Amino acid sequence: MRTVPLEMTVNGVSRQCDIEPNVVLADVLRDGFGLRGCKVACDQAVCGACTVLIDGRPVAACSTFAFATRGRSVETIEGLASDHVLHAVQTSFLENYGFQCGFCTSGMILSIVALLRTHSTPDETLIRDWLGGNICRCTGYAQIVEAVQLAAATMRGHP
Amino acid sequence: MGDLLSGSQADPSCRENLAKVTGASVYTFDIELPRMLHGKLLRSPLPHAVIRRIDATAALAMPGVVCIVTGEDARGLRDPFYGVGLRDQPVIALDRARYVGDVVAGVVAIDEATAFRAAQAIVVDYEPLQPLMTIDEALAPDAPALFDGKTPGIPIPVGAGCSSVADPANNVLYEFNFGYGDAAACLDASDQIFTDTFEVSRINHFHLEPHVNVAHWVGGRLEMWSCNQDPFLIRADIARIFGIPLHGVRIHTPLIGGGFGGKSYCKMEPLVALMARKAGAPVRLALSMDESLLTLVKHPGRLTLTTGVDREGRLTARRADILLDGGAYSDASALVAVKTAFRIGGGYRWQAIASHARVVRTTTVPSGSFRGFGGTQAAFAGERQIDMIARRLGEDPLDFRNRNMLDVGEPFAPGDRGMDSDLHAGLQDIADRIGHGAQKPGHGIGFAVGVKDAGGTGNHAQALVRVTQDGEVMVSAAVVDVGQSAASALCRIAVEALGLPLSSASYAPIDTDHSPPDNGTHVSCGTLVTGRAIEQAAMEARAQIETFAAERLGCDRSEIVLDGWTVRHNNVTHPLAPMVRAYYGGVGWEFIGRGSFKEPYDPTAPMGARNISWMPCWSAAEVSVDEDTGRIALHKLVVGADPGRALDADVCRGQIEGAAIQALGQALFEELRYQGSDPENASPLTYRVPRAGDLPQVFESFVAEHRLGIGPGGLKGIGEAGMLGIAAAIANAVEAATGASLTALPFTPERVLAALDARPERIQSRTD
């Protein structure tokens, strides 16, 4: 199959590669760039495990053509901590035990990061609503909801 | 805490958790080997058919395709069947497909897309046979036999008062009877007898990491990375199937992305090994979630309970007739039947029990283990009926339960261990938390106390604890981390015995060449059964350290006090690291302690060994019902369980809540359905599991530490508990709110409306 060139920003770094036009973003991230924190579970944009941020908005990498990210900025779980300092959502997940098996965690954290960038004081209804795009089969969600509330408070305290 | 390099991340739970929140964790899904090829499977579109011919010519001719595996390849294996006790499932369909989704061919190719396209190019000539989609169809007098001849393997061995029989009738895989006392006489002598029938539904585990295995043969020896939670069972199955020694198989078990029973016991592991052997290269087979939905489900079934009560409102006897739909193949069906029947009495005192369970074969997805192993089926029927009886007697459901519930130390059944939780205290706790007696008008409150055994039947585990000259601890066992924080819990047990900080401990990766064996990560046994083995291993390592120090200091071991990584003798502190180096040299030495635990078999116990612990789940629900739409509003859900002693309260909370929300899904909407002979919703898009928006308005959980378990410090398992009481509590609350009696899962609006219409006063008003 013919390939097409792809230029995009991944975790703040400008990247270039040649891709087949039918390749999805999850495969480029995992196999092309070794970013295996992006987990593919349902492969149908239902469960949210593969969620990454494109220009700050959460999308399902399993069902997004890689070429559609041309010229855009992609953030994955690997890029969230900076200079060895965890993002507030990662810290709140650790402190609140917001995960068990961890397979949904990358996507869950990125969805929440997107939520908190646009809503600094989400109420519980909004949090539950926003998390509707991410399935966690392990935790029963309550510890995740609390982690979001803690992260929101932390981020408000440290703008 | 925020700094990746800070010391607070140094303990084992922090290390593994840090990897999870940074995307660094490695699952089997992420394993990649040099020259690795990829597999895809072709599955039967028909529920029941003879496979006349498979034409793979076109598929094999496609560029990038390496080989095709079919039943022809499996026929050459030493023993191409697997299953728990009863082994009827072929590694790949031999000559007949028995459900929609049965594996008919496997393709190995250079990448997944090529393998997928090639699988679609395989032409299979089927001769359709009559499907048997339900228990009733399979038991019909003229139903065709799903299998020819006797089922290979042996039925589960059982103990006192039990019988265990394979192939008792056409399309009946297995029959189990458990009882004590004279149930017929007790029921005859009862003041009142109640008979009710309950139906439980088919649900899927929906673990997010799909079933995935990577297999690689080197010099006739198999090396495999597997998401299976039973590495030593898989080693044994593959050795038997391929006719090779146990040490000819090496299984690595990385972190597992969720299991809940769906990744226990043999599944497609032998097939991946077969594909890799034929391809002559490493092969990775990752199922899609659609395929996982067609791999294993929880047993649907029908339970009819006849329960007697005497004049004083005391339970007398219970008779149970349990029919479980085992699906197309045995898997763990016999064991689930045993456990369902055994657990049917719940946490109550009986004069007699007569429990009869059968597993019926149908042309549907195989049923097997699912968090609670028959316990949830038994608890739904049992706790629903207890409430219905209390209501019919005009009694408060709490008073009725309290009068009949087992006290601490009372045996669950003759010959078994005594109750190791205070069931009454837990019931009082949920009553207080839900606000019993103070609910709003129109709301109803329901309770349930699910109880099951835990820790397994005669389970065993071995463990190693290694301590370096610098006081670092490596804990080695075969408990697999499926998200329950096993590594951290087991490390904690070891360092407590050694008196060393948790930050000094690591949990060794699981590898059957090096890890000490166990029965598999099942039945909430890890912290208790393996924990006992680890505690013993740590104490042995400690004795070696003290003996070494005593020899070096020229004193008796009894004069030595181990204090962190120093020893004290005559009030003088001696650091251990230089002492070890001085004797063994710079590379140093490891003190290696071995431990083991085995619950002995006991033919006088019903299960053939005394159960290791008891697992209660106290549940309470507050609901209201929209009588126009049949929709249940769950205002509050309270769930509590007893880990004996909580090694980590947050982890225990997560186990209880996660199980409870899985049970909530099964109670309210979750179900794998068939439309005729086709799966109706076997895809992640159409199979609905609970999301954050499905949480009850108020969701409260509690960890009750009754400290009566036989594990270190009184601990016992907790992983399955939260699943047990939820569905019954919700149905009991619906009846309290509306008078409508729900007896079948899930409680869809249609079922709720039907139950509202079936209320006696509604029927009365229609006939007036």
C-alpha cells in the first residue's frame, strides 16, 4: 500500500513518519513511537482505554485514522508528567487508589485532564457524566470520582 | 508524592502503582518478541454443525500468510481436550462446531490485518444440526445429543453427604447432590413451606485487556507469556495436551488487565502453542473484545427453592433444585455446580439441606468461573427467598434474619469450619447506614446477606522469601496480580515477619521455571493461603539470619534480637550488612526461606476438605420505582465485607465496591442475550456494562475487620465478597417499595412492569 507522510506533535515534540492511510492512531503511537501506555481494549471507541488528547480534546486512538492528526498536537499518558513531576491527576489517582488492574487508567487519566482543563470546579454530576466515555470494570468508579475531586482541588490551589 | 524519584514511591505498591499511572506497566498485551507473528481465528457462524470440509487454499495463497491450523492439526496431539475435571473442549473444533463463536480455524501471518483477511478467505462447508439454545430445549425428550459417548476426565471429588456424577442423562454434563439431615421429614414437620423459582442471567466478564498469549518454541520447549491467572494449571494442561514434560513448558505471567474469572483455567493457550509450533516462530494471539464475549460467561440458570419454617419463625430445611446452563463445553461447570449447591443455604442455621444441581449442555457460549463461582447465583435466590418468606410471615426481614443467622463459630455445614465473621454485627451495620425505618415515602429498603466459602478446597501454595546481605527482600510466589494488589499484600506479610520496612520488599515476576507453585489465583485465596506460605518462608529466613549472626557472634540464637537490618546482642548493636560481607565476601549471600501451606483433605467435610474461610457480603439498597415506566431509581446502596484484617483499607474498599458495581450491572441491565440462535449483543458497543453514570445516587461501602480468619493476623480473602448480596438487596427493596416481586435477573423495566402487574391487588382490581 502507498504511504503518506505524517507530521504531528507528540507530547510536545515534533514528529514525522510515513504511514499507510488506513492505519489508526493507536497503532502509530504504540508500534511507531513505542508509546504503549495507550491501551487498546474494545477497539470500537466504546471503552475509552485508548483515549489520547488531540489539541487538548479526548479521542479514541483505536478509531481515529492517523492521517487525521496531521499538523495537530497529540498528548499521551507518557507525556503527562514533566521533569519527573507527576501531573495532579496522576498524583490524585495514586493517593485515592483510582485504579486496580490499570488497563483503563491511561485513558481515564487523560479524559480527566481534559475535563479539568475546561472545568476547574466540576460537580459530581459533571464528573460522572464526563467519565461516561471511559469504562473501568475493576473499581466501581467511586474512588475515581474522588480522585477527580482531589485533583481539581489541587489544581485550583496550584494554578 | 508528586516527584517520580522521591523516596515515598519506594514501597512495592507505590512502584507498581506509579507504573500504572504513567503508562509504564507491561501486560501480556504489550509483549513483543523478535520475529513475532500474529494469529487470528475463524469462528463458527452456526450454533451447531458438522464441519464437513475446510478449504484454506485461497487463504494460504495470500502474501504474508504463514500457516493455517485446523482440527486436523489438533488430532495429532496426545490429548486434544481440556476442561476442569471433565475435559470435553477441543483445542480447536475437530469435526463439529457447538456454538456461535466456536473456533474452527486459526491463521498465522506477518501481521494481524493479514491474518484477519486470510481468516475471512477460509471456506468451511458446514452441515447444520439442530441448535439447543436453552436448558429446556436441551432437556427435551427428543433433543439430539450434543456429545457422543462419555465425557473424558473425572467428576470433581467431593466429601461427606455429597455425590458427584458425570453424564447422568442426555445433554446433562454433570450432577451434584449435597445435603445433611432429613430434609423431607423436616419440611413435612414444618409449620409453613414456601417454594419459589429464581432465574439468573448470562453475563460476561468484560475484562478490558482481551485474552492474549504469546507462544514460542525453542528446541522442543515451549515458552509462553500468558494473561491466564493460573500459570501452573496452564503448564500442566499444555504438558498433558502436547505429551511433553512439565518442565518442557515455561509460562510467564505479566500484569493482567482484569480477569474476574474470565482468564482462569485453560482457554486458547494450547491453540496458540499449536499455532506457534506449526509456524516455527513466536506467535501472538490477542482476541478482540467481541471474541472475549464469546469465550466465557457466567452460568445462567434456574433455581427452585423449597424452604420450611417452624411455628417460632425458625428455618427448618431447604430443598434446592438447581439447573445451570453450562453452554457448549465443560470449562469449570462442574465446580460451579458444586459450589452453587453447597452455598444454597446461605448464612443460616438449618436442620437439613437437600441440594441438587445439574449442568445442562446447550449450544451457547461456555459458562465457567466468574467472581464468586456460583455464590452469586445461590445468594440471589437464597436471599431473595428469605426476604419473601419474612414478608409473607409479616416479619421484619432483619428480625427474621437475625433469629436464623449463624453465630460466630457455628459450622456452615456439619464437618466444616465455624463461621469466622459476625454476621449479626454486619447486618446491624448496614441497617444503621441505610437508615432502616426512616426511609422517605414511596421509597423501599431491602437487605441481603450473601455468604460463601472462600480460600478453596484443600488449596495449597508454596513460597520463597530471599533476603540479601543488605536486607532487601524478594518474595516469590504464584499469586497473579489481576488488579487486587497481590504483590503489595504479600510483600507486607513477609516484611512483618522479618521486621523490615515495606520499602525493602519486591515481588518476583511470575515464571513457572522459578516461581513456587500454587493452585492458581482463585477463590479469594491469595492473601490467606499463599500469605500463610509466605509468612512461614519469612520466618525461616529470619531463623537463618539469627542463626548466622549467633554463629558470628559466638552466642546462642536465643540471645540474638533482630532489629531492622541489625542484630542486638548484650545491648550491643551489630549491623548485618558488614557481618555478611565479612564472611561471604563482596558479592554476598542470600538467606532463602521456604514456606508452604496445604489445607488437608478431610473426607468428613462436605467439600472433601474444610473450607478455609467464610465470606459474607452485607448489602442494603434504597429504591423507588416509577410505576409508569418500570424504571428503578437506586437512591442508596450500602455494601460491606470482612477481610478479617485489612492489609490496605483502600485496596479492600476497591475490591468490595468494584464487585458491587459488577453485581449492580447484572441486577439492573447487564446480560448477554440470544435472539434465536444468534448472540444479540456480543459486541462492546451493544453489551452494556456499568459506567460512572450508573452509580447509585449515594454509594457507601465499609470494611469490617472481624479478625477471625486463619491468615496472618486474622486475615482472609475479600475479592469476591461484594458481588454476593447486591441483586437480592435491590429486588428486596423493590418489593418493600411497591409489593412487586422480582425473581429473574436483570430487573429490566419490562420485568418490573410485569411484576407490578402481577401484584395480588392489581390482579384483584382487574377481575373486579
